[in-house]
Amino acid sequence: MNRPWKPLLTGSLQTQALEAAEAIVRDTAELPLGKVPGLIAGHTGYALFFEAAARALAPKWIDLAARSLQRAAALFTRRTPPPLSLHEGLAGMGWAAAHLSARYPDLDVEELCVWVDESLEVELNRSPWPHPCDIRDGLAGMGLYAAKRMPHPNGRRLLAQAVDRAREVAEHSASGASWRMPRGRWSLYGKDAQFPQGLYTLGLAHGIPGALCLLSLAHAHGVSLDVTRPLLEEGFRWVAHRAEPGHPRFPHYMHGLEHVTDERFSWCVGNPGITAALWWAARTWKDPHWEARTLEWATRVAVEALERPPSLSANLCCGTAGTAHLYVRLYQATGVSVFGEAAQRWIEHTLSLRQPGQGPGGYCFEQDPSSPLTDVQFGAAGIALMLLAAATDQSPDWDETFLFSLGSPSSSPEV
Ligand SMILES: [Zn+2]
């Protein structure tokens, strides 16, 4: 049973957060938003952003949400073939369409979703699987759409296919099961990077926690239980072997058995994102042992978040808003006070980076003041989404698309 969403912020911080979010929404609505269709950098993301603004601030923004979704669909039809991933492709548009239509039944998205289903069905039948296991480009992202599409039978079928691919590409060793980054993506870690011992990523955006979230979600939906249960057990065991005692200090990635760390302390890379997603996976799986273990890891990292110097960017991906939102969510779900304290500290950092008069709502002008970033991943929209979640009673249910949360089958949005 999910608890009703409560604002974390009160008093002047709440007022500041609301004022900043309102300014971002107002400014973004006035700007040309480009021709990118996808979720993290384009119109699918703006659909989720304006919908959240409509619930939290003013109903008028819902028109822009619907228009953004239409624009995303029109732009995707011009791509041949369209990309398929959750973050940049059709799976993301399908997720947003299914999500919005659950709350606004008059929004007819069936044709869109059938297009997404048919495209993903072909891709998810590819064997050997050519993509990563991750949320951003790979299997976890496509599986997340499939779960969102349920109870439609296409959703269940696609989710079972995704689990099948996860089973096929899992590597088994004495320390458990893991998923290797395909050679075609090694360039993520440097132009000519070579990983003859194999590349295994822990960082949330491109990493193995995504595979565990996919398997736990399938498990919660009762899909392919004979596969999900043992693979979850083995996958968590592999991850635990990478953790140090106490603070887990997970590496960003591993080249074979060599740990490679990264200074970022964020959603995409670093222990805040990794430990939060592992907790959501364990909780969705409903495994008491791993739920307790992952909560312990997440708590140790949150204690570090109380001391850690903040990043100088405010965005949701690598910046302060992403770290804040991880802890907003964990606090709401668990009531553990250190998560609330960490959330508040990183929200304060985020608000301190605001410079009214520059960029949308005072944000994301640093790289190019003449063309500030507006999108969800690196732009002001993502910052507003976090601030609205922290300052209002409206659940940020857009955030499953980043694995900031993971929904059980009973947590579809209230209509
Ligand atoms: Zn990032």
C-alpha cells in the first residue's frame, strides 16, 4: 500500500521551491522547445513535465502536456527507423502515453501504444541481445514500458520477452549473475576505450541495477517467476560482492574484476543512484533480506550526502536536483530521517544555484546563456519536477522512468 504523497518542504524553503518551479514552467512554456521527440531531452519529457505542472500548479498546463505528446509522436514518425529506447525512443513515448491515459481516460493513445508494442516486439525478439541491460538504452527501459502497458496483454508478452533476454545474456560466476556492457557501448567510457576483461557497469544510468529493477518489476507482476526469482537472487549476490563492509563504495564500473570509481555523487553515476535503485528493486521484489541490506547501504550513502560538497550544476542527471530527488523519494517511502535531511540539504543546494533572470526560471544557462537547457535530463524541466515533488502533495510518478522509484502493480496513478 502506498502512502499518500506529502510535501517534504515547509515554510520559506517550500515557498522558494514553488516560486522557482512556477518560474521554470512559465518560462519553458514560452520557449521554442526544439525537434527532439524523446523523454530525457525532448517532447515526451515535456509531456510529463507539463502534466506534473498541471496537477501541482495550474490545470491549464495540461493542454501543453497533450500537445507535447502529439509533437513527440509526429517527430518519431519522421525517423526511419525510430529509436526504441526508454530515454530517447518509442518506449519512452509509449510509457508517457500509457501513463497519461491512465489518469486522463479521454486521451486516446491506443494507436500510439500499438505502434510501440509492434516495434518493441521485433526488437525484443533479437537474440543474441545487442543492447545493454540498462534503463537508458536497453532492456530495463523497454521492460519498464511493457509493465506500464499492462494489463493490456501486449504488455505482459513484452515483459516476458524482456525477462527472457535478461536470462539469455546473464553471465554466471562464483559470485553470482551479472550483465556485461556490449562492445558497441564501450565508447561511453572513452573514445577508444578497450575492456578485454569485460565491462560491467554499476552506475544507474547505464548499469546493472537497471536489470535488477526490470526483474523485480516482472516478478511483482507475476511474469516468468521461474526465471525472475533465481536471477534476482544471483544478481543481488553479485552486486553484494562488489560492496565494501559498511559504506558500500560501489565502483562506477568494473573492467573484469578491477574497480573503477568516479567522483560524481548523483543519479546517473555514483552511490546515491546505485543504492537507491537497488533498494527499489529489493522492495518491489519483496525480499526482506535484500530490502534490509540495500536500505543499510542507502542509509550509509545518505549520511555521506550530509557532508559531501555539492556539484555545481543543478540538473537531474549529474547535478544537485537528481541527488535531492533520490532522497525525497526514499524519505517518502521509508520515513527514515537521514533521507529527509539529505533531501533537504540537496534541495537547498539546488535553490542556491538559482539566478533569477538567467535561463528558464533562473537555471541551466551556464553552458550557453543564449540557448539554456530546458529538458528533463540536463535542463530546467527536470529541476522543476524535483521541486514540485518536494513542495506539493502531488506524487512525482513520472520518475519511474529514471528509476527514482519503482511501482508495484497496485501503484498505478489515481484517476
Ligand atoms: Zn549525469
